[in-house]
Amino acid sequence: MSNVPTPITRRERSATGPDSTLQPSTPAAPSALGAHSAPAAGPVSVIIVPGWRDSGPGHWQSLWAERVPGAQRVVQDDWVTPSRLSWVSALERLVLAAPHPVVLVAHSLGCITATHMGDEAAARVRGALLVAPADPERRAVLSDFAPVPYAALPYRSILVASSNDPYCPIRLAGAYARAWGSEFVRLPQAGHVNVESGHGEWPLGWALLHSLVDGAEWGLGQGGAEVRSAA
């Protein structure tokens, strides 16, 4: 990777703006942090995991899917009334079929979907960028995803949350990060980190993704491929 920043260290971080330089903040809880300190090595397969109502054409997930060689994207049968079983099964099938260890790029309810995966699929994950995770208890339509797992993730993860996300309070996002053993990046006034809050290409997120795959190669395959959940 060229022009890649130094990998983010295992501590909670804060940022002064949506695309600004990260600066140290309070250290995160130590649970499971030491086990995943090294970045990915060798080829990786990048899987895009959208959240509730999908990510539109101007969303950073959609833009990145076109930029990352071999990236695949989960497409759910029902984006409006999500079923945990259906969503998790669709993601697990894609992870298990990937030709290389997986790096997940998840947004909103996609983050929660990732944490519900079973052990076999989770073991195939090398790292995850978890952006603006949702609180499924805030909206009845998302309640099938509650309770959210609070076990440490068996792979390196970076959780990005906003101070004014309408779908998840920043304190809850911090609790997720501590429970999952994630590095925590706090963004001030970044909304749900989507098109509506002004995050299109989102350079900061792109740099964070690069920090997860530093020293690795994008997996080869058919770029932009989509895998749909079963009917």
C-alpha cells in the first residue's frame, strides 16, 4: 500500500473533525487487545457489510466497493425489515466462501450483524472496520438483533462512532468497543457517518481501512461482486 499511515495503536482515539488527524485519548479496556496487535499479512478478501436500508450509490461503502480489487458486498433480501437469521446467514456464507482471510467493512446494523456470526465464520476474519454501530433496541424494526453480543471479538477491529449519531449514543458505542476489544475512534458531530452527514469518499475511514490491511494485499477476484441472501 502506498501513502499508508502508521497503523493505529491499541488505544481509544478521538478526532477533531471527520477527516482530521487522530490524536490519543483515554486508553480502552485491555480485554483481548494484545491478541490482535499485528496487522493483516498476505492476501485478504474485503467484504462490505451495509446496514439497515442499505448504503446508496454515494455512500463511502459503495464507493470503496468500486476501489478495492476483489471486494464483495452482502446484499440482503429485505433491507427494510431485517431478520437476524437471514442477515447473519448471508454474511457467514460470503465469509466462508472467501478465497482469503477476510477484512470486514461494516456500517450501522452491519456491525451488529458481524458480531452475531458463529465461531466458524468469525475464525475466517482477519480484521474489521466497524463504523457507526446501531443500537437495535432504539427502533422496534431492529429488535431482532438484540441483545447485542458483548463478547470480545476474535480478530482485530476498529470501531468508529460519532458524538451525535441518532442511531447509537456515543456512550453505548464506547461500551461496544470495550466489550469487543476494539480500538475506538470518536468523531465529533459526524452524524451516522453516511451521505446525509457529508461522508462520501471519507478519507479518514479509508486510512483506517488501510491500517487494518497494512502489509497485506487486496484479494484477487471479481471486483464489485455481490452475494445475495437466500430467499
